[in-house]
Amino acid sequence: MNTEILNLKPAIVWHYFKEILEIPRPSKKEDKIVAHLMEFGKKHNLETLQDEVGNVLIKKGATDGMERKKWVVLQSHVDMVCEKNSDTIFDFENDPIESLIEGEWVTANGTTLGADDGIGVAAQMAILASSDIQHGPIECLFTVDEETGLTGAFGLKEGFLKSEILLNLDSEDEGELFIGCAGGQDTQAWLPFDNEPTPEGYKAFKIMVSGLKGGHSGDEIEKGHANANKILNRFLWSNKDEFNMKLNHFDGGNLRNAIAREAYAICLIPEHMESKLISAVMKFKELSRSEFSITEPHMEITINTIETPDNVIDDESFTEFVNAIYACPHGVIAMSQSIENFVETSTNLASVKFLDDEILITTSQRSSVESEKQDITNMVKSVFNLAGGRTKTSDGYPGWTPNPDSEIMSITVNSYKKLFNVEPEVLAIHAGLECGLIGDKYPEMDMISFGPTIKRAHSPEEKIEIETVSKFWDLTLDVLKNIPNE
């Protein structure tokens, strides 16, 4: 395990971040980090609780002279997105994350870093363990399974928290304070197919799109990153008839809240057309790299011969599949009419997976307007219904409506200006935050979200800017110091 980050400041935060990197914490498999936090709380003689869904709550009394201040809950999620490069050998359920320092950033070696939201967890642990930080009575809430369903926040019970103010430590742009977020939901579709014997004289090829940036499907959806599923499907759709192509398999993307970085298809064509297919792939590669020359400078599209499989899917299902993926919307659907440069509605074509006799397509929709969220969901469903598929939409999660009169917003803005001599931006975020669900359970809770700068979250290029961790830490401590009295 790389120990370089222990030389960074603030030392106590990086100490606990390194500790967290050593503990596997995939979504829905957070047992190890939860056990670690329970032991940590008891070790420091703090009241430590766990609710029915696995969330951990650790309480700490006020420091001398601060007993009359309002209760504050600091909150972050313990799970992390588990993404790695295809050539990286790594077991997220057992291996520690290997951190690297690259200039002004901390990143990981071929995997996601888990700064989202490990840095929030580390800051909470640092405050709980410290004996020289001024604060009133505090609670630290560590939620589970934020990344794949928000089930920790969904399962939070009324009455579990005592606090009137919440500091969510799960934002990724230092200098920006968030007072609202989009709501979201997932839509899955299943397209049936039949297997048929591979025709005589056909040869198999694996065509792969890789090297894309991917990223968070909410926070980075407006940045123009390519979607590997859409890129690969475009090639198949455009060349299917010319080559009398057959399809054996398609696999692209992994996570509902990440833009697909890689995808591959196993397709078959008559043997005598091999050189023509290779030429078509190379031309398509040049075209795609030209179209995404700014946002995807490392895009790769490759073709390799493989052993010919025994079966292909039937032609009608192949046609319906490529038509549906081509028609399925992806990206920004609408910008806000009331907030400048703010994405209002989007959808993400997250993953495509072949099952035994059907194809599973997973998408996610977000909007700060509930009716628009439903509208884009219906648009996605209609595409797959037209292709003869069945669809299912999750219950979703609510957005967080901004409160322009928020007391904690004013306190945080004043702290930021005092510390850094610059006005912070006060914004809503297109990504989903647990604040929406927590606010639903605790409607009187006054909430704000902030954090250090994290780039490329949900991808192996994830990195956290070192300097901003110090600013995030200083801001958190100053806000705690200036919480008003009851």
C-alpha cells in the first residue's frame, strides 16, 4: 500500500482516507467498512448505533462552551463505485485500493479511487477522533448503498437522527455549495431473442470500443463524453445489412450511474468479407475519433478474430436490438429555464448485457422537475416497447428543492468568504444526493452539501485535488464552530 498520502495535509484526514482505502467497500457489500466504523466508535467511547438497513450513526458531545449549539449531523456514504480498466487485475471485494500521487492530484492504479465518498467518511472520522476541534453536539451518519440504489437513505427511519442541520459531504466541486439536487429513477428493458445455429462459412470477430472517459452520469452528463454502447451499436446498425452480419453477443457498460466507457460485440460475417469488415472498422474509428476529438482523445476501436461460436441470435431480434439502442435517447435532454447552465433533465444508456434468452438494457433518468423525469422515462420505455421488449421502472428517489432562506447556507457562505476571500457559488446539482431522501424523512432539516474537487468519479480516472481537501476541511471546521445556539 502506497504511504505517500500520509505526508499530505491535513494529516488527520489523509490518515483516515488511507485507512479507508485498505477496506473493501463495494455497494451492497459494505460489511467490512461498517464493522470498522462500529469498532472505531466504540474504541473512542462514543455512542455508536446501527439501524436495520446497515447505516451507522456515531454521536459525540459538544466541546467545552459549545453545549448550547444546535445539533448537527455530518453525513456521507460508505460504499464506492467499483470500476477498473479491462487490463487491470483487481478484486474489489478483497484487495486494498492502491493510491498514487500525480502532481496536484491523488488517483488510483487502474481502478476507481473511492474518494466519492471516502473523503467524506475520512473527514467525519477525523472530527470524531479529534480532541481539539470546537463543535457543538454532533452526529455522524454513514449511509450504505448510495451508489446502486440509495437504500441506506431510503431505509433511514424517522427519529433516528436528533439533529436540525445536515452537512452532506458528498459534493465534488470545491468552491460550490449545493442547496438542491435532481431526483432520479432507473428503467430496465428486456428484449427477447432466439438462438440459431451459426451459418456455414461464417467467421467471428470481436469489435471493441474502449479508452473512453466515462464518468458520473449526473455530474458529467453535459460534458459531451461518448457512450461506448451508442458508438458500438452505431457501427453494427450501419453495417449489419451490407455484411449480412450475425450477432452472438454484446456487452457494454456496468453501472447504472456511470457513462459506459467500454463495450464489445461478437459478430459474424461470411469469411470472404473479412478484409472489407476490417477496413470498415478502421474508417469508422477515424470518423468517431474525429467527432469526439476534444472530449475523447484516447478512444480506441479494435477488431480481432476469435473462435467461431456455435450460435447467433435470430435476425429479427438482432434488427430490433440495434434499432432500439440507436433510438434510445442518451445525454442531456433539457437545460433549466430558471438556473443558468444547469442541466434539468437527462438520461443515461448505462449498460447492455446478454442473458440466456434475452438482452437486459439498464438506463437511468434524472430531472429536477418531477414531471420531466417521468416524461423522459416514458420516452425510454416507449423505445423498448416498440422493439417488443418489456420494461420496468424503479420507484426512484426525490429531488431536493432549494431553500433560498436556509440558515446553514448563510453560515457556510460567510465561512467560505471569511476563510478564502472569495464568494462561493450556491447551486443545485444534477446528480442525485441523499439529501432528497433525508429531507423527505426529516422535512424540517436545514441542509447543505459541499466537498473537495473530485474529477472522473465512477471511472478508473477518478482523482481528488490535494489542495482542495485542506479547504474542504477548514470550511467544515469553521461551519461547525459557527453553528447557532438553540
